[in-house]
Amino acid sequence: MDDQLHIIIAGDRGKVFKFPCSRKKLRIFASISAITVIFLAVTSVFSLSSFSTQYNSSDEVTRLRQQLKKSQEQERELGSKIAELEKSKTEQEVAFSKE
């Protein structure tokens, strides 16, 4: 069996490229190419997973910041209501003590 393979590429202008290579070199090249493609695919999957996780985390941080802002507004409102009630209580105590 012949151990040499000839890869021939012919152009439209009559130019011909010949690539003689052994089956062993072709198998090595195919194996390295397959490993490279698999590595790139796995790396891409992990990158997409990381991007998705980061995007979700960023979205959650934004939501939590909005919740914090609402909570702080409610805290200020309740603080002012408490101050009003304490003032009203003090005024009522003064009014009852005068009677």
C-alpha cells in the first residue's frame, strides 16, 4: 500500500498546488486539529457560562440596589412619621398636664 498521499489544488488560471504527505503526518495533523477544535469548543462553553453567570449577577446587583433605595426611602418616611408622632405625644402630654 502506498504511504504517500498527494493533495492537489488546481486554480482557475491553471496554477496547480501539490502537497505530498505521508499518512502518518496526515493522521498527526488531523489529531492535533481535532484536539484544538475540542479545546476551543470547551473553552467557549466555559466562557459563555462565565458570561451568563456574570450577567445574572450584575442583574441581581442592580435589583438589590433598587430594593435598597426603596428601603432607605421607606426608612426616611417612617423616621419622619415617628418624629411627628413623638412631637404630637409631647404636645398632648403638655396639654394634659396643664389641665
